[in-house]
Amino acid sequence: MTVEKWNAGTITTIASTELNSLANAASALGVEFNNTTDDYLYGIFELTVTFGTNPTAGRTVDLYIIPATDGTNYSTTITGASGYAQSNSYAGSFPLQAVTTLQRLNAGGIGYRGLLYLPPVKFKAMLINNSGVAFPASGSTLKMIPYRRESV
């Protein structure tokens, strides 16, 4: 009988300076994560941000996974002032509190929403800031822990 366990990869920063001073309703595209070799099935994402002005409670920062299906070209997105991504790229949201202290927010993992699947190709994470205020000038990050099931 085969036994399975979770096998987590290394935590990776997939957006940092891209988030500097990200305006409300604007979007930012992170760096490439190449999932063609390790074939991680799932991901847990962590957004850390310390707003200078309270965001609106219950508003969100939305996460999209933008694949390079052919290995080179990414799905069409609009970054900057009028952030846009295809709805089928939506992965989840980070709900916010109305505080200016550090917010460490998770999406994905095992929970009520279920598993957050990763594509088996190169991809980038895209965030759309719907907080009501701009991100700080520096210090915000989006990190990911990829993981999969492994037979032992």
C-alpha cells in the first residue's frame, strides 16, 4: 500500500519592489516562477504589507496566476493604473483589516476554499490593489510555498 505525504518546496518571493507605492485599483506583475521542472501542484501565497493609511476593512488585494502556456508568452494583462487580468486567472483574495500595522495574509493551502492549483508551466503572480489606499513605498512582499503530494 502506498503512503502519501505533503512535500513542500522552498518559500520564494515572487513580488517585492513591483509592489512599491502600488496605487488603489492598480496592478503589479511579479517575477517568473518556472514550474516546468518540479511540477508543483499547489501553492500557498502570503502577502505582507504595512499600509501608511488604513485600508477599508473588508476590501481586498486580489491574486491572479498568469501562465505562459507556450513557455514564452504570458496571457494578456494590463498592469498599472487600470489593472486587469482574465477572470479565469483569478486565484483568490487577501481580505484586509482597517489597520496600519503589519498585515500577514494567506491564500491557498488546505482550508475552506480548498487547494490553490499551480499551472505546470512558467507563471507570474499578479496583484490588483482594491484596498482603497496605496501600498507603502517599500517593504511589501508576496511569497509562495509550492507543494505537492509524494508517495513514500
